[in-house]
Amino acid sequence: MATNFDLKAKKRLIEQLADSPTALICNAADLLGIEVPYMDQTVKCLSPGLPPLVGEAVTIKLDSSTPGNKADAESYFRMLDEMSGKDLPQVVIVQTVGAHKKRECAAGDGMAKTMISVGAAGLVTDGGIRDLKDILNQGFKVFGAGQVVHHTPYVWSGLYEPVQIGGITVRTGDIIHGDMDGMIVVPEESWDNIIAACQVTLDFEKKAHLVLRQSGLSVSSKKDQVKALWDAALADRKTNQEL
């Protein structure tokens, strides 16, 4: 498990992770022998032109599709109030729990503006998003099932409870990372050394790609050379004090 991760250390890690693509972090975790929880294709990046979304998860549930809903936003406003006092990039994780999954709408541009005002970097949901153009114009990063134009009155619940999104469990306090390739939870057991592992993995990938792109090499030679490079990366893991 991660050690000595106070608020300052967690913020620094989030800032460092923002410089890496999500797939690189997955590969770096492979180097460490750590399994990465990653969301399935039901959760898509809806802001592919923006940098990766990285931050501390804040979890909540929403029913925005059940006919006859009576609005209940108490949990939502409590979440916003408590987010405003944190010195970390926050990512709102919304599991939709209404009657019609494909009609769920987790946010529009007004909600995005409100979330930005309390320090949110983005939102991840298994539901839909509307007003997407205006949301993206604010630089707010969103992941979801797609776009949907309307919703029933919002009923919020389950603040800070674990949620099921894209086939994985996300908990408040998790560090999440996502870009146009998808969304992951950065395993806590990797926090101590994931940055060093990213550096080793990136070095391996650059060398491997130089081999793989050569038209004059046989497939067998490429296989052998890439294996040797990976073995060297694994050896570096064993001798590198940061790993």
C-alpha cells in the first residue's frame, strides 16, 4: 500500500500523473506487477481535445430518468460545499441509478460551471451529458455514455459511497486518470513508485518502437529484440531504488 501519502504528497502525485497518457500508466503498473482497474467501453471520453483528467474521486449516485421523480439535491449541495474546502483536483464520479439507463443525464453546462467553481477538474459517469459544447468551452473534462438532451427531476443519493462505473468499483479518495483511450483507477499500491515506473516504461516503449518500425528486420528478430528490452526493463525494476 502507499506510504506517507498526506495531502501534499497526494497533490504532487496527481500533478505528476497529469503529464502521462493513461495507457502509459497502465503499462507502468504492468511493469510493477500490479493490476489496474479500468473502465469498459460504456464510459467514453467526451472531451478528447482536452488534456488527461486526473484527480481525487468524489463519489455520488443519481436518478435522473425515473418518471414522477421529486427533486432531492441535498446530497449534491453537501458534496459541492465540502469540495470547496479541499486543496486537491476533484473528479465527480456519478453512478446513475434511475429507471431508464439510456436516458440518464448526469450534468449540463450550469452544473459544470458550479463544479468548476468548487475545484472540480471533471466528471465521470455511466450516464449521459448535455450542453456538451458549452461544457467543453469551459475546459471541463467529461466521461460518460454519450449525449442525452433531457432528464427528469434530479434525485441525488449515496454521497461518498463506493460506486460501480464501467464495470469497476470507484471509491471516494481514489486517484483516477483518464484520456481519450479510457479511464482507470490508479492502484493505491502503486502510488509510491508509479512515476518512476512510468519513466522506465516510457524508455522501454521508445526503444521498442524503434525496433518495431524497421522494415528490414524479420518478425522473429523484432520479437527477440523487444523481449530483450522488456527483460532489461524488468531488471531495472529490481535494481532501481525508486521501484
